[in-house]
Amino acid sequence: MIVIDSASPVPPFEQLRGQLARQIQERTLAVGARLPAIRRLAADLGLAVNTVGRAYRELEDAGLIETRGAAGSFVSAAGEQGRERALRAAADYAAVVASVGLDTDEAVRIIKAALLNGSAG
């Protein structure tokens, strides 16, 4: 279920993108699952069509979904590859943290800051 908080400082397209990405990564949305049509989801959520379209484009750019023309948008198998890539990056980061002697709390603060500042990627 997608919930858009109109009082949030996070833009609606980012709320939508984040929630769908999380559902894909947590496998709530399985590989091959068809996403709602952009217009229908926009109407259901009370958002502009362009807002939903932007969220879908960003998910597609990240490899989490793929659009098959008139057939619609689907959860991509590449999303699983992205998860594996993130796991490898986390292992690499853990090795760097250990090599420079940072404690776990500091390492977590660093990654949280990177994620919140949008510099992860």
C-alpha cells in the first residue's frame, strides 16, 4: 500500500519512488509483477500524472522496473542485480571501515548521512 503524506517535506514523487523501491527490495513486489498504470495510480493517490511518471522513470533508471510499451510497467529482474550490487558495496564499505579503525556507530552515521544527503550512488 502506498501512502503519500502531503505534510511531508519529501516531494510526493520521491515518497512514491521510495515506497515502491522498498517494496521491490523487500520482495513485497515480486519480479515480473505489473505496476498500476500511471494514470490510474495518479488518480488513486490524488497526484498529478507527471508526478507518478517521474517516480516510474526514476525507478526505471535505477533498473528496478521496466516499461514494455502499452503492456505497462513491471518489476524488473535487474532489481535483484541491484540488490546484489548494494550487498557487495556494503561489504566493501565494511572492509574500509575496519581498515581505518572506525567503530560501528560512526560507520553507520556516515552511511546514514550519505543516504540522507543523496550522495549514495
